[in-house]
Amino acid sequence: MTYQGERFLIHAHVIKKESEEYHRQLAYKQHLLDNPDVRIKYENTKRAILAQGVRDQGVYVKHKAPYVKDVLAELNVK
């Protein structure tokens, strides 16, 4: 993926099908697809993190985690 001319590696998850994590990720993805306003806020959250100069994957994940957790809490998914 390229953002503002800088190349980033893609981070992929391998999750056992039908596990709790599988269903959590599926619910999250479907919620983003069904709710453009939520998806846009998520995209803006990620762009803001990058705009702050965050380039380390671990730090990036920690910065976006509160938003993801809030959405999952709304879905009543842990």
C-alpha cells in the first residue's frame, strides 16, 4: 500500500474459521460495509495516525485500537 508516496507493507491476519475471533472480525467488517459513516471515521482515524508520523506497525495498531474496540463494543462483540 502506498500513502503519500511512502510504501507500507500489508498486515494480514490468519484466523481459524468459525473461531470467536473469526466471528468478531466478520461482524466488524460487515458493520463497516453496512455503515459508510463508521467506515469513513475508521479511514480518517487511520489517516490521522499516519499524518502524526507513526510508521511502526505496533504503535499504529495501538493508536487505532480504541476506535476498533469502541465499534466492537457497540456491536456487543468482544
